[in-house]
Amino acid sequence: MNSSLFSAPSIWTLSGQISDDDSMRRFTLDLSPFTVGRRPDRSLTLPSATVSGKHAEFLIEGEQLYVHDLGSTNGTFVNGDRVRDRCVVNHGDLVQFAQIVFRTSRDTAATHHSTVENNSADRALALIQFDKLMTDRAVLPHFQPIITIDDRAIIGYEVLGRSRLFGLADPHTMFMAAAVLNLESELSRIFRVEGIREGKPLPSQQLFFVNTHPNEIADLELLIFSLRELREMVPDRPIILEIHEATATKTTEMRELRAALTDLDMGLAYDDFGAGQARLVELVDVPPDYLKFDMALVQGIASASLGRQQMVKQLVQMTRDLGIQPLAEGIETEEDHALCSEIGFSTAQGFLYGKPATAKATLASVQQVAESALS
């Protein structure tokens, strides 16, 4: 970066996580040298077996920052390149100690160019972290309740992918990184496998709705193989496979997938119905067990026009006439819940009933409800 962007004295900082379970933190490089390593006497201690006791050090000379590897076993890297001697570090660079990644910041007023550089650094960080995500299977499954709309009884959970890794906290950023490497299908499979694994302590009779990525339909053999893997992990768990509504238009593939799901004793759901691609004919050709109405149709329906309410009501009735369970997504208010119940939805999902939570937090909630029922 052009040094003319900074005229005030600089304060250098590192942003990142010292472990997978740690939140994103910021560290000021207030010494020179500022030492990094696994030993507790380092300026920054990184408690990871991949980090050497004396791993590296930062040096500040005037306005310039350098990093110097101290003969570490697993290396120090700047923007993915291994440091052989000492290396210049600029604002927005990614500095990696073995598997632990930080972004450097120079805390002075900067022009808009720094925003562009930060965005590029964020993308590079996501790619570096994505390699760790896939190698260590470092996803953190979350579970969101799905309820019967009349009595709000929990019948199951949608299994959602999350991560504690800095730069890859949500599915959107994870799949953006996966798309660069053409690994969307593999990431989707890991979400399912780890979700089923983490969710084993939850009540075995409750449904698990697991997701697919649209790319997976292009290789049905691999998708079906991965579903067999799930069934072997949990022979008795009722599983519903969610397919995005745009994918449901591929009738030939959906018929083959539906037959495989029947053999595996798994159900089928079409997700995001009404988001723009689904056609009603697919509901007849390859009917799912559940049809999840997109939140764009459902949210705010209590205050929507009578025309919109009547349209959704007719779609819900048609769905029920086909023997399909209509599920309202994104319910956040009591008013929307009441109207969805009135117009015929049988099941629902949304923040009103529970936000996505880890398996541990979800199990604690289940146990609390059970204890309350007994008291």
C-alpha cells in the first residue's frame, strides 16, 4: 500500500482467533520485537500443537512492520507465501503461523483504497480458512426447531452449517469460498455428516431436515452414496432431504432421487417454494413429503393484502390436497403464526419458535421442556 495514505503515527494490530473455539480478537503490537509462539512467555501465546514454542516475531522499524520466522516447524506465511527470512507486512495482509491466521491492520486514517484492500484480504482469509475447515471438518452444526402449527410441538430440526473460524462464520461465506475451489458439493456433504453426528444426542424420534447444494444433483450417484452414509450412521433417525425449489424442476433426476430416498427410508422436502423457479407441475410429478414456503411469501402475511393472503391460502390447500405437508418458513410474529394456522399450514419454522443453536444448547432446551412438563 502507498505509504502516503498514512500520515499519522501508526499502531499495528492483529485480528483473528487463537483457537477454533475463540471469538475474533484484536491484539496490539505494542513491543518490538513482538514475539509469537506456543510458549507462555511469548507476547502472543498460541496454544496450538502446530505452533512452535518460539515461532516468529514482529519488528517495527519506523512506520514499517516486518515479520521474522524463528525457525518454526510448520512455517510463517504472509498472504500464503512462506517467510524464509524477514518479510515486509502491509496493512490488510494475512499473516499465518502454522494453521492460525491473522489479518494485520494499521490504525490510522486511510482513504477508500483501504476498504478495497480489506475486502480482498477478507476473500483471501476465507480461502485460507476454508482449507482448514475442510481438512479439520471444522463445521459447527446448528439446529432450528420445526413445529406443528396447532400445538407448537417440536417434530424435528433443520440442520444448519456454521463455523467458528474467523472469516467463515456463516454458510454464505463458506459456500463463496467453496465455489472458488469447486467444492460446494463436498462442503454440503460435510454439513450433513457432521450435523447428523453432532445431533445424535437429540431425541431419536425427531425429524432431521438436512440440506443439499444444487450442484449435487449433477452427480446423483455420489449424492445417493452420501445419503447411505447418513443412514448407516443413524439407522432409525427419520431424515428429510431438502432440495432447493429450482432443482425440483429437474424431473428426471428428482424421480431417481425420490426412489433412492424411499429405499433409504428418507423423506423429501422442497425448500424455498415460491422464491421464483418452482412450477406447480413438479408437485404432481415428484411430490415431496414437505413443501417449505419461502419466507418471502409468509413473513408479514398477517398485514399483507387480502389478495396475497388468498393466494397463499389456495397454494396451501392445493398442497394439502396432494398429501403434502405445507411448512411456513421465517415465522417471527404471533400475528403471522395465527394467520398461517388459519389458512391451513400444518408445520412451521422461524425465530418465533427458536433460533438455530448448537446441539448442546438444543439438548439443554429439550431437557428443560421435559422437566417443566413433569413438574
